[in-house]
Amino acid sequence: MTEPSPTEHHHAHVVVHPVTSDGVGRQFRRVDILGTQVGKAYTLQDVTEFCRRAGLDTLDFEAYDLVQWIGGGPDVWEQMS
């Protein structure tokens, strides 16, 4: 399975992008909700908070039709070497 390009449309309500570095050593995953970038998640709790603020507080992170994890699932928070 190939990952969509950054410009490709996502069908999930929440898209969690691959881990990247902020340039000062902290790693995060960009989070989009309903097509809008909502912030940088440094932990799964950050994703949970973004979802809560968007009114998706009962979202099942394992429901792949609702949440798309690119570059690893909810347990991946560090770049692979």
C-alpha cells in the first residue's frame, strides 16, 4: 500500500502525518481535521485534544475510515533512522 502524496485528498476525518522534526530536536506529527491543519502533536494526547476541540471527542483511533495514520500508527512518535 502506498501513502498518498501531500497534495492528495484524504477521506478520513482526521489525518495524522508522519513524524518530522521541528528543527530544535523535538519531533511531532502534523494533524489535519476535516481538511484543515489544526496543529502539531507531540503525543497521542495532543491528537486527542485536537479531536476534542473539533467535537470529535468519542473518535475511535483504530477506525481507519475516520482516522488515517501516515507513517505509523498511534504508537509511533519518533522518526525511524
